[in-house]
Amino acid sequence: MIQHQLIEACRQNDRRAQLKLYNKYCEGMYYVAKRFIQDSFEAEDAMHEAFIKAFEKLHQFNGEVTFGAWLKRIVINKCLDKLKAKKLELVAINEQVLGTVEEEENWNVDDGVGIEQVKQKMEQLPEKYRYPLMLYLLEGYDHEEIAEILNITKVASRTLVHRGKKKLQEELKDLSHGTGY
């Protein structure tokens, strides 16, 4: 069954089709949830809730983006909802203080630093930087999408990503040089 037919069958509440679609995407969506919620049970719970919501809202899927991208956004939003419910809310930002930040395209880290070390250091960042940076670097969202997901402005997204990158870069310097210089 091709994906279009599978999605159509899911819209008709075909439980077998829903199970096929779930099986096709559950592992990847679990890893997306795990990047936001470290506890594996909580991450799995968020992923399951996201699938339930996706099946309920499937009539809203119009094919403008791939089904996987549409589902991924639901998973990320569900994770952020869970984090907010635990009082881990994103810190509000005073946008008058922010100003615009020029995007640095030449951002890089030392060759000796691996992806796992970057992810580990990213998890230690304050939440106000961690989530926008994860959405930008790991999930590949642009500032407009990040602003929409986190309910902030594009300026705030740019600023948080920029500051998060700077903070992350400083943390990673200590890994490769020991002293930070």
C-alpha cells in the first residue's frame, strides 16, 4: 500500500492502516522526542500522545509537506507541552533588549569534537537556548518555523539561536583545549 493510500485509509479510521503508519514512523519519532525529553518513558509517552493527536487531526494534513515532517512537528509540540506542564517553561524574553542578530554562517567547532559531545553539551545549556538551538541545529527548522513552534518572534529565535551557539561554542572549547583558550 503506497503512503497516500495508507493515509487515506487512516482518515477512514482503518486501525490496520493506522498501525502500519505508526510502525513506519514510531522509531524515528521516538528519537525526535528523546532529544527533547531525556527520560525514555516520558519521551515514549509524548510520542504516543503525538500519534493519537495526529490521527485525530489527520483531516488537516494537506500534503504541503511530507507526512513525516508534519508528524515531527506534532511530536515536537507535544514534547514542549509536556515540558511546560512540568514547569520547565521557556524563559520569557524582553524583545526591546534583543535587537537583531546577524546570522553567522561560518559557525564551527574543533575537528576533535564529535556529534555526541555536541549533543551532550547542548543538553546542559539553559532551556531558553537549548530548545531553539535543537530545533535549528538538530531538526533543521528555520527561524520562522522555530518562532511558530515556540510561540516567539523571529527576532527572538535568531537571538536565542545565536546566543545558544556562542554558549555551546564556549563549552566545546573546554573539551578540545582543556582551558578554553
